[in-house]
Amino acid sequence: MGETDAGEGERAAHVPVMLERIAEVLRPALEVPGAVVVDGTLGLGGHAEALLRAHPALRLVGIDRDTTALDRSRARLAPYADRVHFAHAEYDAVPGVLDGLDIPEVQGVLLDLGVSSPQLDEAGRGFAYSYDAPLDMRMDRTQALTAAEVVNAYPAADLARILRDYGEERFAGRIAQAIVRERARTAIDSTRRLAELVREAIPAATRRTGGNPAKRTFQALRIEVNGELSILERALPAAIDRLAVGGRIAVLSYHSLEDRMAKRALTALATDTTPPDLPVPLPDRQPELRLLTRGGEVPGDQESERNPRAASARLRAAERTRRR
């Protein structure tokens, strides 16, 4: 995930976001003999390729829910095929995937969240408001739920909640009511029509600033269709639990909801929970993680200028210091 278009041409290069920093954060853990790293959101395999190239003995477990992404990453990582295991799954399935490979613990975990450039750039996937396409937005095209079903079948109150909670949309109620009125007349089945509806529902003064007014609605629908936040909520503790002592996790997020969840999960385990009235720290209440980043690290100005989709990225990382 999170691989961004670096330029124009017949096929623009896809550049992994914050590649050098992620490689630096994970490096000490991946230099351990017999190290295994899980890339829970393999995408096009850009981060994975760099890690495999940098660590000649490293084994990698690559997980993705998008079968197209898996096919592309298999081709990209073909030179390292004897060190890579691929799995078609959501990234909260890390424990089951590792159990199936008889791998009890790993030295590294990378979760690069959000939607990848191929998903955005392929018009037929229905992720982007810049193309006219069927309302789909499924990362895993084997699942049943699509954006069209959400838009055309969810009650107005649920639509408003999704837009407000997942898209942080101020005009969630107005947009939801506009959708309900329109679908009573005819089904809303294209990205262009939905984008037009959103634009018409938002006050003119607001439309003049802040980019495309449909951005937040499309983000919210994508999160709902793919269950992104509920999966992340399950995936973070599951992935951390499989880290060996000295193992490291890196989480790259692209909007505030994801970043807050990553912050909470990592900070909670990096805190001494000894009751404050006790004179000495309790061994079983000592932190399980050590934070490796100061807050959410952001890409440098040059990377953000070169890859606009990287601009919103936030990186958080931690190292396991002990087991319960």
C-alpha cells in the first residue's frame, strides 16, 4: 500500500512512501540471524523489495487482500521467491498466516495503510472521484459489499454517521439527505454522479476552498466498504503479540483516524502501569514496547513535493522490550 506515483510517462514509477526511514527503523531487528518480517499490506512490494535486497538472509511474509496487488508483487519479488511467502488475507489475519507457516514469532512487522496507487489509478476500481467508474471501492474484489450498496441501501442516519466519523465531513447530514433523495429517483451507480451530488450538497462558499469537496465522502465510503478501521483495531495488537523481544513494528498511516489508533495501541504498551502510590515499579507492569519515533513522523518536504500522496503520511514505530 501507499506506493505513490513519482512522475508521468507510459507507466509512472511507484515509489514506496518513507522508504529510507522505514528501512532505518526496522534494520536492527532484521539483522538478527533467521529474521522474518511481515509486510501486512504488501501492495506492489516496494518496501518488501528494498528490505529483501538490504538483508540477504531475511524471510518475508507478504499479506494483501487485493489479488491484483499480490499478482504484481509476485512478479516484482520473483528474484527473492525462495525467501517470500504470499498470503491472500486481510492484515488482521497475521497470527493465522504465521501459524500456517509454523512461525511462532517475527522480528519485524510493517503495516502501510490506506489505498495504493494502482487502486486509485485504475478507473474501474471506483476509488477515485477523478474518473467516472462504477461505485465499487473494494480492495478485495472477492468480497460482496461495494460502495454502490452502501450508497443505495444504507439508511440516511447510517450514511451520515459514516461520512462524519470516517470522513470527518462537516456536512455529513446534508450529503446523506441528498444521496437519499437522488436514489429514490434513480440508483446512484457511478463515481461521477456521486461526486456531483456531494458538490451540490455542500455550500458554495465551502466548495471554493480545500480541494475537491468529494474527497472526504469517498474516503469515508472506502473505509466502510473495506472495514479498514475495524481491521486495524484487531491487527495492531495481533501483530504486536507476534513480535519477538527486540522485534520492531512500523505503522504508516494516511489520515488522522488511523494515526490515532496506531498512537493509542503503541503508547499503551510503552507505558509503565505501576500504580502511582507504590514506591517501586512492578516488574509485570513495565512497558512492553519502546517507542522509536517522536510522535508521528512525516515525510520530508522533497518527498511530499515529489509524491503528493505521501504528504499526509505519518509513521509510528516501536520495539518490543519484553513479553508479558
